Amino acid sequence: MRPLWTEDGSPSAYSETFREGYHPLEGARRQAEELFVRLSGIEKRREARVVEVGFGLGINFLASVEALRRRGGTLFFIGLEPRPLPARALDELLLFCRLAPEARAVLLSAWERGRDFVVAGEGFVLKLLFSPIEAAQLPQAWADAVYYDPFSPRANPEAWSPENLARVRRALRPGGVLVSYAVAGRVRRALEALGFSVEKVPGTLKKREWLRARRIS
């Protein structure tokens, strides 16, 4: 892993394993706010339940905390991260992230323990599992939104398998949505076969389209 800085001033990193960055160079914070928070619709809720596949640096979580706080709401968040960054590296990167500083401090304190944890703070409850999706025990029909944010289908095809997509479908409540930057045909077809209504929506950050899939049954 090596640190990167994106154009909106927010931190990111480059994975030598997957040969990809954790975020687009145009902006880690912008992707969190425009793709995951806004496209999922959680910013309009007073209470939101989210599962994230690929927790990474936690920027999507921190942006979600801020969005819910603006409405006086509460965020319940389950993050999955099979390859957690060392605590020192994460601390150094998030030092420059201005999102939800109190939640960031709670996250970093718990991360140092090096094992799964549940923490709570003003307006949020976070459960973080240091495991791949296939090993995680997720609540059924629980989430309002899934942030599907592992590395790309090209770099990390196992994360995008129909079996793993089926696991997160079961975690979504009927009517809940999955949002992602990946619009590959095989991903869309797998979601449709699982009972999702799938649409490509206009993207930003030099990504022409993003994906939103709603569980319809």
C-alpha cells in the first residue's frame, strides 16, 4: 500500500495487491458523497442501515455519518474489510480527512485493537468485520443500502461473484438498494438474476455511469 492524495484534498491509497487505487483520483470524498451517500438515498432518512463491502479507509462511513447528522438522524453501519490497513497507516491517512472528526477518532481507537469490533458515538453505531463477505454473518433483510465497494471486477473478480452478490441481497430489505461504480454487463446480469431492478445512472468523477440496483422481492 502507498498513500495517494485525491484532487478534492481527501486521502486514498494504492493497493499493490490489486494494482488499483482505493478511490478515483478526482476525489475520495466526492465519490463517498455523490455515489454512495446520495445515490443510495440514505441522506434523506432519519435512520439508515448500511452494509459496506470493502470498508477501506472508512471514508464512505464517515461521509454517511455526516449526512445523517445533518438531519439529526442515526446511522447503523456494518463494514466488511478482509485486508485492513495497519493502524498507523490508517491514522496517518485519516489525519487529513475532515469528515466527522469525532467518529473518525472512535474508528481509529477501535482499529488499533486489530480485531472485529462494535463501537458507537453521536449518531452512529459501527460494526466492523475484518473478513471477506463469504465468511461474514450478516443480518437478513436488514439494510436499507449496500455500498458495494471492493476493488473492480477486473482486479478482484471473486468479490463480484454471483454467490457473494446473493449474500448481500439477503442482507437487504425488500426495496433496499445496492450502489456501486461497477456497471459491467456480467455484474448487471447477475443482479437481475437475483431479483434486482438494475439501472445505470449518470456518474461523475470521469466515470460516465454508476450502478443502482433495487431489491424488488
